[in-house]
Amino acid sequence: MTCGGASSAQVCYATPVVKTVELEEVPMQIVGALDVHRRQITFKTLELASGESARGRISPAAREPLRQWLERFAGQQGEFVLEGTTGWRFVVEEIERAGHVVRLADPAETAARRGRKRRAKTDDADCELQLRLLLAGELPEAWIPPVQILELRTRVRLRKTLIDQRTAWLQRLQAQLFHQGVPPGLKPRTAAGRDALARVELSPAGREAVELCLRMLDQLDRELEPIDRALLAFARRQPGCRALTGQLYGVGAVTATAILAELGDARRFRSSDDAVRHSGLDVTVWQSDRKRAAGHLSHQGPALLRWALFEAAQSAARRSSPDHAYYRNVAKRIDHNRACLSVARKLCRRAHHILRELGDDALAPTDPPRTNLVDAAA
């Protein structure tokens, strides 16, 4: 194997190997597979006319080295495939920028195509598998969202991360207060709660821990404010979000943006059941003969989508909800959480139909905001 390129960007390639391949049905001149990692990208390419293949590495895994590598295919029609794991976005953008076709493979389904038999698992083997599936027309493809949905996903996922961190700091604060013998019931996010905390008896180290928790809570609140404003402005302008908030009881601006970002183009699902499976809210079944294991949620899908649907489903406990009777029936028979999960599946199906009926307008981009979407926190 030989390597070439600048010191900051290196492309390693192996000696070409000539193979005989019957690929008349594939209209491309070059097909290739890439396996993306943080340090390097492993590739395998195949020239359809001659059957000549090449493999190697692109290092480091960044835009500029990948852009230089793609220049070798200038003037040719190429089709490339990679798995939808972390780092796929910049690879897809650069391949499309070079004028080639790119396909995103579903990681779980691609791994299932490898089979259950244990065999060598290497980057080269991963590229070989993806390329074989692509040429055979059996690639389990994942959806590549448009730019505006990718940006929306980044924002709603960032918001959820900050919310989780705020919850964690609040739990640390409550645990410290309990450890110091402070009576329960204080609300540290209110002015009255802060005044009460200033008067409670704490050890010096305990006081430092409490003050640190309060500072972290205040900082996270400041970081969340501009993100919430941006998501609210987006939900007011975007047709898909407006349809979700207008037709689904319990869905607000934040949950609507989360549902739209994670559910995406509903037309890619054959039915609303597929949308539920995508969310991970479907109940798994394992049955053999007369034996049947108890079902549980698959959790195979966007966690943020499950969170948004469950949050909206809890509104079914209100009497004004159209699903209140159904919720009460299930809650009485089982419990509150199971009832909310059942309503969440209903909301997922309705969201699928709403977005599907909107067609292209469901994901239509909005006008650019007048100010930055996320301002620097003070």
C-alpha cells in the first residue's frame, strides 16, 4: 500500500485489482463504498467498465482531504454508499457537491445482511458488504434529510441535551439538600425558593455545592432561552409544524419541531405502522410454537421522537382531550404510563397522515429569521 498527499491530508491506496463484474444494469461509471471513522475513512471503489477496483484510506477524516480525494473522479458519474453513523453529514454533502450520487445505508439493517455467522469484521469487510448490497440492488437505504431538517434536528437535539443537563443539576441539588437535612418542598427555580435556600442550615462544603448547582441552572436557562425563541419562530412559519400544532391535541411548538425533525418525510413510510416502528414505540413480539415472550418497546428509533410523542400524549389526561376516554380506559385497566404510550402511538399515526397529505410543503424551508437563531448567552 502506498500513500500520497500533503502532510495534513493523506490518501493511502492499494494496488488496483482487476475483477470481472457483470454490471450492465448499473448506469454509473464508478461505484464506491466508504466506512467513516473519526480518524480516517476507509474506501473501496470499482470502475464498472474495466472491473478495476481500488481500496485505501483517507486521513484525516475531514472535508478538505475528502474533497481532494473526490477530485480524482472529476468528469465521471459516480455512486457512493456509506452507513448512516456519526459523521455521515459532511461526507454526503461533499459527495453531492462533487456531482455524484450518494446513498445512505441503515446501519442496523446493513449489519443484519452480514448474517449471524461469526466472521472477520474489518473496515474493508464493511466496504465490501456495502458495495455488494449496492450493486445487487439490496441496499437497505436510510433517508437523507434536506438541509433545513438537518439544521432543525441539530437545534432540537441540542435543546433536549440542555434540558437533560438541567434536570441532572436539579437532581444533584435536591440530593445535596436532602443529605444536609433540609426539609423537602423547596423550589430552587423560583424567587421564593432561592430566598428559602439562603436561610437553610448547610455545611460550608454543602453551601458551595448548592451555590454551584444554582449557577449551573441559571446558566442553562440562559442558554435555552434563545433556542426556545428560535424554535417557536420556526414552528410559527413552517407549514408542517403549523399543521401538527393545529391538528394534534397536546402538540406545541417545541414538540412539533421535534416530531417534524425526527419523523421527516412521511411519504417514505408505506403505512402509519411503519412510522410507529420508526419511532421505536412498537411492541416487539418473540413467538415460537406456543411460547410467546412478553412484549416490550423496541426503542429502535429516534429517542427524541419518542420523548416528544410521549410528552404530547400526557395531555390526554385532560378532560378536553379527544383521547381522554381512551386514555381513562387504558389507565384504569393498566396504568398511566401504558395509557400515554398507547396515545403516543395514535399521535404518531396521525402525524404521519398529516405530514403525508401535505406533500412537499411538510418539509418546506422557512424564510430566514431577521436575527441569529441562537444568540450568544450573556
